[in-house]
Amino acid sequence: MPGSKPWPWSQLPSSAIDHYKQTYKMPAPDADGLGPEIKDNADGSICVQYHPNKGGRHEVQMCYEGCAVDGSPFSCMVDQIDGSYVTAFGAGLVGGMSGQMVSFTVTAKQGSLSKLDVKVDGPTKTDITRKDHGDKCDISFLPMTPGIYNIIVKYNGKEMKGSPFVSKVSVHENGIPLKPGEGRKRSQLSLGNSSEYSLKVLETNVVDLVASVKLPSGAIEPCLLKKDSEGHLCVGSFAPKSTGDYAIHISRDEKPIKGSPFHIKVGDKELAHASKVKVTGPTTKAIANEPNNLEIDCSEAGYGGLSIVIEGPHRSEIECKHYENRKYKIAYSPHEPGIYILNLRFADDHLPGSPFLLQVEGEPSGRLRETVSKTMEQAEPVKKNQNCEFYLQIPGTNPFDMEASVTDPEGSTELCEIMDEEDFHYRMMFTPQMEGTHTISIKHKGLHISGSPFVYSVGQLASGGTHKVQVGGPGVEKGEVGVNVFNIYTREAGAGELSVAVEGPSDALIKLEERPHGFLGVAYKVKVAGMYDIHIKFNDGHIPGSPFRVHISPDSGVARNVTVHSLKDRGLQVDKASTFTVSYNGAKGTLNACVRTPSGGHEDCFVQEMDEGLYGVRFIPKENGVHYLDIKLNDHHIPDSPFAIMVGSMAADPAMVLAHGDGLERGSTGTKNKFVVRTAGAGSSFLAVFIEGPSKCALSCREVDEGYEFSYTPFASGKYLITIKYGNINIAGSPYQSEVTARGGSGSGRKPSPLNETSSMVVETVEKRPGAKSLRRFRGDASKVNVRGPGLKKARCNATQSFTIDVKDAGHAMLCVGMVAPNGLPEPELMVKKNNPTQYTVSYRVVEAGEHTLCIRFGDEEVPGSPFSIAT
């Protein structure tokens, strides 16, 4: 008996039926002969019918224009009773929310629905609404009390397979039914440590490495490479589905690296078994606003990723406290008491007992939320040679230190005119000379302000979207009790409804300052210190980075008296200490100093008392780029903190970095989608690429003349957000949104993950100049250089000594040999002779008695034992 389900879109495109027929896929216990059919109901909805020939759980994957529709894949339970098939499906069989209607559907043989009996048992008596339509029965009920509801489905007096279905109902705040636009809050954490397989190969850089895996079936798929904590190459997101030999092929410049292919023997122990994951800790009862600790042991469960998802009436904090030997310590803290759903998955499969119905007790947090909304109109297009302006509020700045510039699509940069207005408002004006995408850089003391660089389109505006809303300003980074401000830029996002909400320990008074050309100023006033969340939505979707967590400090008080002396903010060098002093000027309290690095790390500074009320602060930078120095007294920022500090001779400027390529806008599953990040003229720094979407992506990078070309291979269709940062600052236009469709429009590809997956790659760039060709970069491993011979231990004056250097296993790099005499001058007679492609003989003759120093480098590193001390 066929099962059927209508899909109720109110306005279905005329081409949708044919498109669905091409993209319909039915994985099942036995998919042969299912014969899926799609029919037009002529009312803006469609009906999907299939003919199951085996009982069990079937999955319906629905794609439109190559992208999975909301809710896909849909799960259907099929059973055979008295020669007929009975099918049950719908979200209500799994769970819902109190105060909201919960519904599901059961189909049976035409004219036999009278034999169908459905009951719902739960914490309270629940009335069922039933509507029969031919072979389909729609059932709904309204649970007013949270808890577990058992749904019993019988046909002709016999329970169908899967019955009773366990529907776990959580509660909304105070049990009040949801208002339009509200929904269950979802917090998630995805951990891939237990899905990483180390290849035990040291590689200094992953640039130009390309990897693929040959499955036991013979199929070849791209795979994700990354470096583990020890610097070894490893395969990320390794989740084998069958036993056998997996061959990992890794090449650089189309040549296999040493050891490739790497073979991984997968037996039953290596396959992912969610049932073998052990969980201890609170899974049914928890305390709000306190850490609830889970211990999850995946050591016997094979390879797979772990995900923790908490759904309920409020958000929850989830954090991985510790990971070692495939064992996790997880702490979670729901914001408010209530009924929550705790989902624990391993390799996308639920752990035994998951999802768990979580009763959260404890005291309410007392957090309050205020929201304001505004309709943003579509900005008027700007033509070339037309006057344009930017209008921002930037507190804590000096007009004489402000600088603004505009870079056109061809890379030419001109300064903008800046007008200083009251209350730290600045008006930047410029006149574009051509159409296209321009980049606006706004700097204070030579460094980008929060939110800069900005994108400004001249001519026809590109398609908008939530991801194109930009936010910047101190009010989304830190604040004090009182008024805090930040800026919102929506010009490139198009028309839409913008909402700003502030949630925290006190009421917030929010004021919106309307400005021309897609700008909006936001000022919020709070009365109580604590942690606040700032939610910014555009067309009901969170913008990138939202909600922003802001720590509001009490009035800084005596911290305002503290001053900094001898702080050098330019010309600092890597591995060279920087020291300055901090004077209390009568203030009292505890001083703390911390440096935020360009790669996103945090380093504590060394603080030492030199005299009463006078402290010395010291830190050693480990990388080039802009560092931010936080100096606090009693956890309050002192004036001008954080301080921006430039390390290195040339600043890495994210405004000069551009990205282009089809892969930023569209892509296909199972194929490489490419884009180029142009870093020529932008200095050297860390280039980071993050791709977030319905599946992990195999991500690779190769160096090109103008910068770096990235390739990513997604495995599921959907929308992917591509974030590109340079020196830990978003480049202009980032993030990008790529619409990934199934290859060939066939609906092929893996099913989307139940939560968003993130793939990332970080590259330490080299300085490039526009128009210059890339020089070949040699990469070697100095630790694998073998040096031996009598000339390394002792020498005799005026006698020739020698030793050999073997670089057979060390890769390719420059070999440097040098020797210094006791008087500090180089030895005049030193010769390197090549014996064969990987072996060298070094001969030298010394004329001065004493201790000589011999240095041998391979690439940038000393070989083992170097520098050698040789006595005569």
C-alpha cells in the first residue's frame, strides 16, 4: 500500500513538480522498487507517494533546486499488518513544545482507516483531533504540560512497528504558548577530536597539499587534512562506514609526499558505534545557571564526531572543559529552569537514551530582554562621479588620529574627506570614479576601527542577505554601566526588518539613531553590571556573530586614574620583549594585563610591582600583526584600553585583501569549488578561512601569484557561510554565502548533518607584491637531517677535517653551513662538496687554537646537534 504525504507550500513555482521529480531520493531498508511519485494537488501543494516493500524506518530526502527543503530528511515508520502497509510520520512523533499543537500523520489502505486506532498517554489527559482523508489520517493534540507522551498506533487491533512512539515535549517560558516569530532556543557544540586520524607525518605547512581517500568499495572521495596539536598531519572528520582498507593519497604540486598513500585498516572496532559511547552525569535533571558536568567516553566507539544539542525555552551555555584519549568533559548551563531536550549524537547517530528529557531546576536568572525593530529601506544606487558619504559614531577617538580611504575595484586607493561632528560622530566623504565594489577603510592611529573595512557598491547593488549586515563599535565588545554605542551597516544587505535586542541582568533602554545610506546608530543604557547578550536579526535571521556577548563593568571609578607610560605601539619585533610601566596615581586594586594575538590567542603579561603604585609590565610577541593589549584594574578597563600594538615592520592590512571566484556564490556537492584570496600588497599575516554549513568540507589551498587559491568539496547540498579573515579581521565582503546544489541536479550527496558543521584552514602568508611572480617555497624537516663524521668533535690546527651531511629524508630546503673562529670571525677555509643528490661532504681547516662554533641549518631550523662546539 503506498504511503503519501502532501507538502503544503502556498505558492509553488510552475517548474517545481518536474524539479522535485528529478531530485527525489528514497534511502530505505530496501530501496528497490519503491517507485516514488510526485503529484500536483493543484492547490499550491504536492503529494509524494512511494510503494514500500519492506517494513522499517524510511527516510525521504526532499530537494528543491538542489537544496534540502526545511525538515528534510523526513522519517517514516512503515509496518506490514494483515497484508497491508501502515506508515506513520511527522515531527509530533518525536517531540514538540507545550502550548503548541503537535501533529503527525498515519496512512493505511484506502477505505480502511476505520481500523486505525490512535491514543496518546502523557502527564495530563490530552484530547486528540483526527481528520481522515481517503488513505491518510492527520492527527494533532495540544500538550499543556511538558513531559513524555506515548503515542500508541494500532491497526486492526495490532500495534504497528515503533509503537508506542515517544514524543518528548519541552516547555516555553512560564508555559505560555509561543508568540509569532518565537521558537525553541537551540544551543549546540560540535567536537571533531574523536574523528581525527593521525598519519604521524610532520609537515610544516598544509599549503599546496591535496588529499583524497580511496574507499574499500573503490570509490574515491576528497578528504579534509589538518594538523594536530603535535604538528602531525591528520585526516579530519574520519568516519568510516564499512570495514576494509582506506588509502589516503596526499600530494603536493601533483607529486605524492613521502609515505603516500597511507593505509588505514578499518575493522569493526574502528567503525562508529554510538551504542558504545558511555555517558555519565546529569542527563535527566540539571541546575540552571550552574555548570552541569558530563563525562563522555568515546574510546571504544570507533571514529566519529560528537555533538551536543540542547533545545528548550532558553539558551544554554555548552563548553568542552577537557579532552584526552577520546574522552570528553562537557559542562552545560541552561539560562533558566524548565523542560529541555538534550540530544547527544556520535557520528550523527543518537546515543542510547538520546534525546533525553531534561528537567532543569534552580533559581531563575532574572535576566530581562528589551527589543526594538526598524524597517530598513533599500538604499538608492550610487553612480560614478556622484558624491558619497559614510556616517559613524566612534567613541574614544581623536579626530586628528582618524583616517579614511577608499579602494576601487582596480586596487587604486584615495583618501576620503573627514568631517568631525559632535559626540564623536564622523562624516566621511568621497567621489568614486568607476562602478563596482569599493572597499572603505576607517582607521584610528593607523589601525582599523571595529567593523572596518566596509563594502560599498557603486552602480547596481548586488543581491542582499542577512550575512551582509555589518556591525562594529565598542558597544558589542565591552561596556560600562550607562550608555554604550555601536554602528550597524545594512546598505549591502538590501531592504528588510532589523531588530536589536539586549538581554541581561537589567532593563535596557535602546535608542536607534537613523542615518542616511543604510547606516544606523544604536545606543543602549543599562543600570546593572554583568554579562549581556546583544541579539541582532535581519529578516528574522541572526546576522553573523549574533548574539554578541558583552561584559558590562561597573563604573570604572578609580580605574580612570591609571596611566600608561613608555608603551611602544609600533616597530615591535617577534620574540623580543616589550616593557612599559603603569602608574596607579592614587588608585587602589589589582592590575591585570593580557594580549590578544592576531591568530585569536590570549597571552597573559608579566606584571611586577616596582614601587608603591608603580608596576612594570612585560610581554613577548610571538607573531606579526596587530595585537590588542587589555589593561584592567579590578576587572575594569583603564582609559584607552585595549591598546592596539603593531608587531612587525609592515602592517597586514585586511582592506587590501580581496576574494573572488564562483565558489563564493555557488557550488556542487562532491566536486571542488574554488575561490582566490588576493593578498598581494597586503603584507604578511595569518589568513584564515572558515566554511560553515550542512556538512564538513574537504578544504585545500595552493599558492598562486596573487595570493592563495582555496578549494572546498561539500558533501551535502544547502547554504554554506564562508568567512575569510586576515590578521583575525574580516576582509571586505566577508562572510560570503554559497548556494551548494547536488551535482548534476540529481539530488545526490550525503544527507545534511543535524547541526551546522565547520571546516577551517589557517595559512601563514608570505609577503607578495602586485604583479610579482611567486617564488618557489622550499619546505624541509631539519630534524631528519643526519650529520656525522670525526670533524664534528675535534680539530687540529692547519689540518683538514671533514664530516658528511645526509638530507635524504628531510625534504627540500636550503642547506647553510657556517663556522666561526674563537676571535668571532668566519673561518676562511670551509668547503661543501656534493657527493650525490642527497649527501654532502664538508671540509674545513682551522688556523687558530681554541673553541670553534659550527652552525648547520636546513631551511630556517638548526639540524640536530647544531650549533656544534669544536675544540682545537
